[in-house]
Amino acid sequence: MTVTLDNVMRAVDGIPAIRDVSLTLERGTLSVLLGPTLSGKTSIMRLLAGLDKPTSGRVLVDGKDVTGFDVRKRSVAMVYQQFINYPSLSVYENIASPLRVQGKPRAEIESRVQEAARLLKLEPYLSRTPLQLSGGQQQRTAIARALVKGADLVLLDEPLANLDYKLREELRTELPRIFEASGAIFVYATTEPSEALLLGGRTICMWEGEILQTGDTSKVYRHPDTLRVAQVFSDPPLNIVGIEKHNGSVQYAGGVQAPATGLYAGLDDGAYRVGFRAHQLEVATGIAGRHAFHATVTVTEITGSESFVHLNRDASNWVAVLQGVHEFEPGHLLDAVLDPDNVFVFDGAGRLVASPRVAFSSEVFGGSRQENASTNKSI
């Protein structure tokens, strides 16, 4: 089975919510819609489900135009951030409801409900009604009902946002296995880059109703086509500084000058913007280096295992992430150092012209460890 959005546009009150989107989803795949609020993720899901009709363009299933088909005629299950359950039914009956509509045998219903309840840790609550559950338990019930339905297309619109941290982390690691085993098409919307990385699959990076880049999640993360993609796929926000290359040297905005080594060596003379994520910025006191900047601490956020140090440098705000607990008072002076082999370089139009050569091996990303070779020195 394939589902295709063919040059789709959707406008609400004359304002485009989706702009010329073309996208094909195949059976057995997981696609993550990644983008900030109002980037068009939910609008795409509603078009895929048949809840909305595009202003222009077509929706195809296995090549057949289903643009005007009612949602009830499609094999779709959808889970929203805000849980939706039948308040008068028990948790068991909520989960079993799509199976009963399908006329499944009692033994199969029992088996599939129990398996979904076990997976989502709902076994102690099967006899309760939704009003007797916490918000997180109600959301788990909605997810379980979608999974047992056995739909060809499963849409999950930020489904873990209302769950407690521990369960959210458990489900993030468990969901890819569920997706693979089901054989359905899964589309998962999130605003969190770390969640996209944990889920894997394919990432569809969105901004203001447009698809910026599509591809293997790790590839999009490591090689963003544009500055905007790098910004969408960075949390904490991407750090940015302007540079001018001329005659074998680079001058950073703010006056720091250094030899054009590393990635800079291959650039033509001209103006560029350099982007670097929080883990790519080394900070300490008294660091010697040509690509070093004096910066002032504005705030330090301590999460327990990491410290996020917010810096102000020449009217630019940067963030560095350090391992362990580091307490800096606002106004504390630090040196921030860039490795010219471990940055993203974008041209004047925002297109990627150079990306890090350093192999990823111990990156801290949004509180979750990923692969990155650069490490921050202890202070």
C-alpha cells in the first residue's frame, strides 16, 4: 500500500496552511513530521486521514484518487495529543471497540486487547472508565485503541506529549518495534528533534506549511540542506555566527580573525553563516585557540546529568551543553571555542556548503545521548 499527496495545497480562510506538498508513504515505514507549532504537521495528517479536503492537488491510495472519500471509507487510525475516549465505556471496551465494529471473534478481541494493555501498562485499569484515569492513562488508552484497530495508516499527532517522563521515554524506545511489527504506514508528528532521532525512520522537516527536506532521520540531522532545516532540527536552538573569508583567513562577526583551516579552507572567498549545535561549542576559562570568543554567561540550566550554559557574545545568544553539574552566575566570563572541522557552513542563500567531518560519538542532544565525537572539557 502507498499513500500519496500529489502537489497538495490547503488554505483556511484564504491563508495557506499547506503549500504545494508532494509526499509518498509506503507500507511498513515510519515517517516523522518534524517542525514547530503551526508548521503544517496536523494539517497534513488531516488530509491523509480524509478529515479535510485539499484546496488543490490530490490524495492517492495505491494510485487511486481518494481525495473526496469520507474518512469512514479509509483504513485509518489517528491519535491526537489530546486524548479522545468513550467516557461511558471501560478501558477494556474502549480498546476493544474497533475490533467489535470489525466483527472480530471474542477470543481474538481478548488476546489483542490484553496484548495492547500489557504493552501500554494498562492491565490494572481495564475495568475502570476514562474518568477514573489520569491524563497519561487516558492517552495510553487512546494509543492502545489505535494500535489494535489494525489500520493500514496510523497517524500519531504528538501522542506522548501528555505522558509522564518515564513512560514517555519507555514508549519512545518501544514504538519503533511496534511500528515495524505492524506492517502499517505510521506517520508521527512532533516538535522535538530528540524524539525524531529516537524514533528513527524517515524525517520530513517542515516550516510554515512547506516540506524543507525529507530523508533518513540521521542523514537529515547530520546534513541539513539549508540553514532553516538545521534550525528546525536543533534543540537547544542552533548557534549562528557570520564569517567573511578572504585570502586564507576568516573573520567572524564581532572582529575575531583566524586562519581558514578545517572546513573553511575549501570555501571560496565571500560571506557565509556558520551554524553549530550546543554540543559543538566548547567552553572553559582561559582556553587558548584562534577560533575562541569571549562570552558572558546569562543563565545556566542544570538538568542533573548536563548543564546548558547560555552565553551572550557580541549581541548573539549561544548555548553550550556540558556534562555534569556546572554552576555559573550570570555575568561570569567564559571562552567559547569552535572547531572549524565541526561546524555547518551555509552560503548567503542559506544552502549547506560544508558539514562536520568529525564522526559523531558522544553527543548530548536535548537530554538524550546520541552519537558525536566532540566532547566538552570539564571546567
